[in-house]
Amino acid sequence: MKTPIRSLSLIFGLTAGLGFGNVAVAGKTPTLEQMWQMLQAQQKEIQRLKRRNKQLERQLDATTNKVSSAIRRAPAAHQGHHANTQPASTRPISSMGKKAMFSGRKTTVGGYGELHYNNLDSKKEIDFHRFVLFYGHQFNSRTRFFSELELEHTKAGDGDPGVVQLEQAYIEYDLNDKHRLQMGILLVPVGFLNPTHEPDTFYGVERNPVEKYIIPTTWWEAGAGLSGQIGDKGWSYDAAIHSGLKLSAAKAYGVRKGRQKVAEAMANDLAFSGRIRWTGMPGVEIGATFYYQGDMSQGTDANVGAGRLLEAHLAVQRGRFGLRALYAQWNIDGSGPAANGADVQKGWYVEPSWKITPKLGVFYRYNEWDNTAGSSASQKKKQTNVGLNYWLHDNVVVKFDIQKQGGAINDDGFSLGVGYQF
């Protein structure tokens, strides 16, 4: 048992070592009053450190929330959507980004949605266009599951305008630190909006027509794929073998109407898609996708042959200035598509933007597209959009744009919208 003197000596040694209090003369034992003052000073310092620790914890939580939000909007590490800095104006919830979203939790829930008001020559309507729920589960440090379930137009069923559909449902497995395997329902890695279409990540109320009618967003297939980084210079890749489109004469061999959406989809002919991206410079992304399918009709039309899609894009975000540019073209073999010019389907757009403030951005976009570009009597359409986005929060946006459409079809007017993701 320690004596009182030894106990006091121990307390004195600790307080002196921590630097609290003042010893009048080296080598002299402090009085009880001096020791009491030192202990009081020590207690005050402990309370100050506790308060500072709480402040740091709150700052860390705030930073973590910002990072999680940025990860959702930015590419993950396997696409460099992965140790790279792609323009913050658009980012998919990529595999590595989703992986980081778990933050120690086994199961996560998220989602996005958008409400549109269109006042155009072709329609005047208000529509809750999309309500999407995201579910994910982490089995262990290398194996996880992602899914997206969507309701379009609020009501689905006989006579109702909406649909309920499964856009993603896949298992991802880390082969190592740089390469991953995905199996299930996957988004085809092409363009900006097909991988990343949350409304707070792009300008304009509606998705641009090139990535709607030529890509065609949103486009998912069932299969297996690999993705990862190539070296450490900002290169990344995605490659997959999966189900394909089913074009038909009844639908004028249009690629958008050829999506089977993995609903008892015919799989007589599988397809291949591959993407390469470079994000080695902060705020810059250059990417290209190639898609090949040996029989674009899945064996149902002898007048349809192989199809190839080539897409290339550039994105820049430097300070307040942003730029997106994209070109996509289909070449489809066979006398059937050639008969009405659908053997060539192509489109492009350019979209500069400017952030007036961190919350307010304006944009201009010029689009051209043609699903019968192989015909001398092609039906090229041209559309200009000018508008603004106002972010109430990093993940909540209000949108307005004016549309001027000419060429084969005129469709002018304006649109309003609100969107979110979480």
C-alpha cells in the first residue's frame, strides 16, 4: 500500500511531467495549496481537450459526409470513378464509390428522383418521371451487391403510363486492389449519362437527346464484366460480355426500341462492350466505348446482321468552366436497316457551362442526331438548350431550360424540374 507521501509524489510527478502548474523552486516539494492549484489547472486542460476533441469529431463527420457525397458524384478508384479527378459536374455511383458508401455498414439504402414540368409544342404536362431506390449489401471486404429499382411515372399496371423495372442488380468481387469482377444486371459503360444519370449530376431538365436516342440511355444488360485500373497514369477500363439488343422492322430498327431490359430477353446472340478512359489530368476525362453484336435481331430477321457502336467523349471542369462533348455512331449490317437508312444512326452534342456561384450554374447545349442517317432522305434533328441549375444542396437541384428544336421535327418551349439523390 502506498504511503500518503509516495502518493503525493506520484501525483506531483505526473502533473509536473504534463506541464501543469508551476514549481517554485526545483527540488522543493510543493505545498498542498500549490498542488491543489496544479490539479485544478490540469482539470481545466482536460476539459478543454475534451471540447476540442468533440469539435474535431464534428469536423470529421462533416468531412466524411462531403467525401461520401463527392464519391457518389465522382468516379470510383477503379476508373481512376477512382483515384482520379473527373469533372465534378457528373459522376456515377461507381463500384468503388458504392463500396466506400458502406462506411462500415453491411446494408445501405439510397435513391434518386426527378419531377418535370414540360411546356413544349409536343406536350404540356407535369410528371414525376422517376423514383428510384438503391439497395446495397457488403458481404465482406471483397464481395458486395448493388441494385436499383425504378418506378417511372408514379403508376404502373394495366392502362397506367408507368413501369417498374430493375436497372441494376449485380455482385461485385475484388480480384485485387485494381481489378474487379461484376456479375448480374449491369449498365452498359457508354457515354456520360448511362453510367451516371442522377439528376443533380447533369444540366438540363430532360436527358439530352443524343444519349437518349443514339446511346440509348438508360441501357442495361445481363452478363459478366471486368473493370479496373491500368498502371498509375489515370487509365482505366471496363469490359463485359452480356445480353444484347433485338432490333425489328416493326420498330424501324431503332436502337432505343431494341432494348430488351433483361425481361425474358432473347439471348441467341450475346454482345461485347468495352470502354477505356483517361483521367490523368485533374478535371479532365477522355473516354471511348466500343460495342459489338453479331446479330442485332437475335436471329428473328434474316435481313439484319452485325451491329457496332463507337462512342467517344470529352469532359473538362477547370474552375468555374465546364465542357462536355460527345459523339456516337451505330453501323448496322443488313438490307433491312439499310432500306430506311437505319444502317447508320449517329449523333453528337457540345455543352459548355459556367458556375456563377458554387450553387448556380448556367449552360448551353447544341445537339444533332439522326436514326436514319444512312438514307439520302435522312431525318436529322437539331436541338438547342439554354438554362440553369440551382443546387439547394450538393445533391438537390432545381432546373430550368429553354428548348429550340428544328430539322425534321420542331418542338420548342421550356421545362422546369427538381431532382435529388441520397
